[in-house]
Amino acid sequence: MRETISPLIDLLRVTLERGVAAGQFRSGSDPLDLYVTLVGMGYYIVANRFTVQPFTGRNYAEQRHQESISTMHIDMLLSYLRPVVAPVERRA
């Protein structure tokens, strides 16, 4: 089973390393943790779309809701991956 996802994990590792080298990603992100997070974000809304709707009144099978949640997921992931910027000290 590990061999099934290892090429993807390797691709994520290389992507993270390139992002760190370019100053676009923070260091220390684990590619396997990122993979599990990506799968979880995508899977939950698809697998639970029929049970989520009765509780929320929102149909995540609709294109506009899929686009909305996808945009939010991307924003969340990029916020996590961005380098941490130290606060600038202000002089009085």
C-alpha cells in the first residue's frame, strides 16, 4: 500500500522543498501530513454531502458550493504553507 502513494508523497516533498528554496513556503512541513490533510479536506465533503445537507441546508453537490469550499481549502493550505514572518518592532 505504501508504494501506491509514495510517488505522490515524493512529489509533495519536492514541491515543498522547491517552495522553501524559493521563499514561498515555510520549512518543516511534512509531506505525508500534507497529503493526509489534502485527502481529508477533499474526502469529507464528498463522502458526507448527503448527510451534511440535512443539518446545514447547504447542498455541497452544487457547483457554487464546491467552488466555495475548494477556494477556502486552498486559502487555508496556503496560509499554513506560507513562511512565518517575524513581527516588525516599532521604535518609539
